[in-house]
Amino acid sequence: MANGARSTSGEEPVGELFAQLGHQVGDLVGKEMQLARSELREELRKGVKAATSLSAAAIVGLLAVVFLSSAAAWGLAEVMAPGLAFLIVGAVQVALAGVLFVTGRRHAAEVDPVPHETVETLKEDAQWARNQKS
């Protein structure tokens, strides 16, 4: 066909149809990228929340071991055997660290790095493009 030739149905030239298809695909890719960024941003927020909880558990656990162990055990050693006093203080600190760890692990389990909506729409877009070719 020569430049500007009409399609066999007598409507728009084939070149214009391909140009329109190119613009539509470009717009579609741009919107898919926006959706992917939005989904990844949301998952990043969840990841930050999980990391914050886990970091807090580590810091609190470390500080508790250093400061409270000595102070509490010395205080309890005044009324009971020093070994038992240190054991009680350590058990309380382990319980606190355990609670913080479980909270952080629960937040970490909610993080899903796969942008499911984007993957689904990309599959739909691929199917649409295959249908346009045929």
C-alpha cells in the first residue's frame, strides 16, 4: 500500500491506526508504571513499620540487659539469693524482648513485595495486545 492508503474497509488509513495503537500502548504503559509505584510505595510503608518494630525490640532488649539487669538484680539481692535475683530479672527481660519480636515479625509477614494489581493488569494488557494483532 502507498503512504496514506486506506484499509480495505474504507475507514482510517492503516498508518493512523498503528499510530493510535502506539499512543494507546504508551499511555497504558505509563499508567501501569504509576500503579506499580503506588503499590511498591504501600509495601515500603509496611516494611518500614516492620523494621521499626524489630529495631525497637533490639534496642529495648539491649538496653534492658545492660541497665535493668544490674539495678534490679542488685535490688532483689538484698532480699534473696543473688543468683535467683539475676535469674528473675533476666526472665522478665526475655519476655519483653519476645513480645516486641513477635510484634515485629507479624508486621514483617504483612509485607508483600509483589505488586499483584500491576501483575494482573499487565496480563490483561498482554491479552488485549494479542487481541489487537489478530
